[in-house]
Amino acid sequence: MIALGQDEIAKYPFLADAGQYLKDKGFTLEQFGTDPDLKQLVEKAFNRIEVAADGKIYQSDLIADQASNQAALPREVFSFLLAIVLLKLSGMTTLIKRFALAEARRAEKYLEKDLANISDESKKQLAIKIIDDLFSIQVKKQDDFFVIPVSDYLTHSINFHEREWKLINRHVENGLVFLSPHETVRLIRKELGTYINSKIINAKAPPMISSFEEPVNKLIILSKKFSTYTVTTGEYPPCIKHAIKILEKGENLPHSGRFMLATFLLSKGQSIEQISPLFKNAPDYNERVTLYQLNHLAGTSGSGTHYSCPSCEKLKTQSLCFAIPECANIINPLQFGKKRS
Amino acid sequence: MQENDIKFLEDSFKKYYFEHFDLIHVPNRTFEREFGFQKFNSGMTRHISIKDDKELHLLLMRNIPSDVYCSNGYYSFPNLPMNEKGWKEADLIFDIDAKDLNLECRKNHTISKCNECNEISISNINCAKCNSTKLEKKSLPCKNCIDASKYEVSKLSKILIEDLGVQPNDIHVYFSGNEGFHVYVYNSQFQKIGSRERSELTDYIMFHGAIPETFGMKKFKPNRSSFPDFQEKGWGGRFSKEVYESKSKRSKIISELIINGYSSFQKTLENLSNKIGAKIDPNVTMDIHRIFRLPGSLNSKSGLTKIFCHDITKFDPYTEASFLHENSVEIIVSCPTKFKLKNRTFGPYFDEKVSVPTYAAVYMICKKLATLS
């Protein structure tokens, strides 16, 4: 693990071993429930979660990357660790997710600053090391840019849906992608969130302490705010309509198009018997082959793998996408017409 | 296909395999590869392990396959079902096919065979005889098709080397045995990336999904100085060459681009993908479990060999990939267009009985245009 100084633990508290940290500082969890001075920290922890749940980034006491005073430093770390304790006790995964993402964005700001730091080489090296250790991305400095191998870029950028993150919209040279400090760090935001999330999920839940009951109950109430339900219009997306039209006309729909159509309809709950007649008009229709392939996709034969409908991105690549304004903000045809409320 | 045609093709293929073991080798890391084959008029047999050249040659002699395949992927257990194989990595592969290049010449040598009445005619939407729309398209590629495919290979190689850092000697180009080329990339940083990442890589190579901002154009107050220039590496430089044409025109064209506005710029980019993007089949590259035609094996769509191209610029598939015998065979053939094999021109034939060398007979029977007389 990376060796961290005091102020670095405050910036990246998720890198510390929580139990060990408390022990090193000479505290037990119970003390936080009873000691009036320490109780404040529980409130601070609750506040840290509340801010995160609201989609905002917790404003820390760190000023210009340094603690304003020596006492502020452990407070920063304690409030993070206590927040995890409260979240574990509440068991609310939606809150844990939101908290992890907010904490990732908070750390992202520090990482970005450290990367861009010209005066302190050690800070930059630490940021580069964190990125390498946690996410196996080898970042190197080249002129004013940070460069990473194209393959590393792809494994991370693939989760972004904004077009500016497509490789084609990046400066690529000699197997490397050129990024600004901001972009380098932005690239790992989601993984940083996932990393913090998994650290919290894998942490052991401590036994309940009576004075934690109140904030934990408040968290449970808070999490209810984030439950959603969805309404569907039931209309097919344009890619599916287009595929059906092609088949109705007796024209050839490429294999990838047939795959999309079949997996889409299977996911919508249609049976193989309902779907197979759609392919009757295809120039190379063969009933036996069609049934075999549909069974294969549904996972009722072969390896048992249930195939899912390709993403919009993939369909674009395969020239099967015919997006209309209603397609905005969806990443898979199955989401078409669904409205969250 | 009729029994005696299949028998003839099998005999010809068997003879080829027997006489040309020197051309057919297992790829390296053989134990980690999945092999597969197809027989004439039969389904695919796959999930096979092969240990060396000898075992491969034995399989060819025993089964006389119409097509032989080998995975670009490496597995822990290549002979187990797909989800138990234990995928490790895969060579990067590309398929460039003349049929995907929208070439003008295609209409002159694409033949339709009606699935209902077997009528053969030059490409049409409906059968000339029975009006059915169930047509099977057969193409007899010409020199232009091959030259255009070669051009795409050279575009692809440039992007691989200059942008993606691939070493030139890690790029191996093969004639596919029918209408295009297969390109393999070995030992690259991309060996371990998955299907979605490869799909993203294909968009890069095909110049798909570019946004105006990448090339300096903004919705509001675009800045002249942020437009690309000739000396830039990667797409910036290629954009410059194609859009500005010459250094002297650069300034004038940037002014035009700015006047025409953002959405017109987006259209320009979309049109550019056809010109500067390499036209590869994205489905092949993104497939990490594919079994891909084995180099040295015959392609049952033509009877030609999938063969390594030492020098692609000089390579002529219709002399260098045709290895079957000269012995004359009598066939009945409908082939309304000419084609060239081993420097000899054949056709057009209109439902007639002709005597042609074995390699030409196999070619036409494989294309389902002929049958033994």
C-alpha cells in the first residue's frame, strides 16, 4: 500500500486502514458515542453523508490542501470513517453509492491539483502512484500533457457516454492518448467511486451503539427520498421499428440486426414462438436455423447464456441506429420510452 | 449443391491439402487456440483442440473440410464450451472486404441467383424470371475491387502504426481467399482488451463519431487558430490533407467552414469517414471469440487459398492464391460476366457446356454458377 503522510490521509481517507487508524490514534468506537467532544464528529459524519446524498461535494476544513490547524486533520479522517460506520449500520446501499461517488469527486479534486502541481514533484508522483496502484493506469508526463496507453484509456473511457470521450475525439499518437490533468482524473472518477463503494461494502459492520441509533434512523428516512419507479410507453424504439420494417419488406437484415431484434423482443418478454414468424420473409429464411438461433439467444439451448440487447453505442457502430429526439439520454434500446419519476 | 459437385470439390480440396502441407501450419501458442471446420453442405464443428501441424494435416485428410478456422483468442481450455474456455487474450484482427466498399464496378460483376427458380442474372432486386425477391448475390471480384481493398489495407496499416503504436512487423496481411484481406496484429497493447473496447477502436479506425470540437470548430465564436494543420499527427493531419487539399487553400477553407456553421461542419466530418476512415468490418474486430479462417486453408466461396501477402502492393490474388490443378473438367455453367484466373480470362457463359481447368471449374461451382456435366 502507498505510504501516506498526515495531510494525504485527510485528502484520500479511503486509502487508510480504518481500524488501524483508530487504534493508532488511541480511540475506540464507543468513545465517539459517549465523549461529548467526540460526539460532534458523529454529527460531522452525518452531515458528510447528507451533503453527498444531495449530490454535492463535502466542503472540508482543508485549506489549500493543508489542514487549517493540526486538530482539523484527524477530524477530517474521523468524520469519513464514522460516516462509513453510520452507513454500514443503516445498510442503505443507495446512500453508500451516493456517498462513494461524492467522496470520489472530492478526492478527484485533490488528485487533479496534485497532478498539476509544478512546484512539488513528490505530490505529483503520489497522484501518479495512486492512479497506477488503484487502477493500473500508467500515466507519464509528456510536455504539457499526461499520456496513457490507448488500451488503458479504452478500458476506462468505455463507460462514458459523452461523445467527447470517444477515442476519435482524443489526440492519439504512437499508441498514447494525450490528456490534461483534469481529464486524466475524470477518467477514473467512476472507478474511484466503485473502489470507495466496494471498500465500504466489504467493511465489517460494527455492533450498534445506542447513541448512533438516532443518526442511523435519520439515514434510513433520508434514503427513502431516492427510491424511484418507472413508467413505460410500450412503443418500440426506431432501431427496432426499422429492423421490423426491413424484414416485412422481405429485404435482408444483417446478422447484427437480427441479433438486436431478437434479443430486444426476448427481453420484452416475448416468446420464441411469437418472434420467429418475424423472420419468415428474410431471403435466407430457414425455420430450423431460426428456432435454433432464437433458443440459443434465449439461453434455452447451448451454453445457457442469456444474450442481452446491444447498447445504442454498439448499434451506432453497426449502422443499425436511427435515433430520434425521444432517444436522448438512453444508452440501450430497452430503455426507450421509460420515464423515471 | 449436388452430390457429384460436392464429391468433385472434396477431391480437389483433398488433393490441395495433400500437396500443400507446406502452406498450412498451426499458429503459435497452438494449445491455447480453438479450431473449427465446416464440411460441404454441413454445419460447423468447433471447440476443437489441435496440438501440432501433424494433427492438423490429419484432420484435413480425414474430414476434407470446406473451410477451416482457428481462434484469434487464446484460452485456458479451448475445447470446452464457450463460457468455460477461460478467455485470456486475443490478437487484434481486421476484415476488409470489397463488398463493403460501395464500389461502382460491383454492379458489373455481381450476379444474382434466385433461390426459388435458380435463374442466374446480373444483379437485380427481383428475379428476372419469377419476380421473387429471394436472391442470393454472388460476386466475382475484379482487379478494381482488389486494388480498392489494398488501399483500405494501407490506410489501416498507417493508422495502426502512426496512431496506435503498432510495430510494422507485427502487422500480417493475408488475402482472405475471396474478396478481401485479413489483417492480424500481434504483440500489441490491445491483446487483452475486451469486445466493447475493440468496438471503440473500430470507430477510431473508421473515423466514426468525431465531433466538430475535436477539429477546432465550436458552436459559438470558433477560433481560427484551433483548426488542425498539415504537420499534425493522427486525424488532425489527415483531416487537413483531405479538407484543405493544399497549404495555400487552408486559410480560405477555414473561413468557409466557419461561415457554413457548426452543423454543416458535423456533416463534413460524417462524409469524411467514407474517405479517410479505413473501411473495416467492425463486427469482426470486436469479436474476441471468433474463429477466423486459417491461413493456408481454402475458401469454399472460391477455392482460392487464404495466403500471406509478402508485398501487398504487388500481390495478385488471381495468380498467387490459385493452387488447384490445371486438369480439364466439363461443366455446365451460367456466368454472365467475365473473370480472370491464373492470367486466363473465362466467360461470359450462358447456360452452356464448357471444358475448363479444375481451378476455374472449382471457382464457378463454389460460386454456385456451375455444375459438373
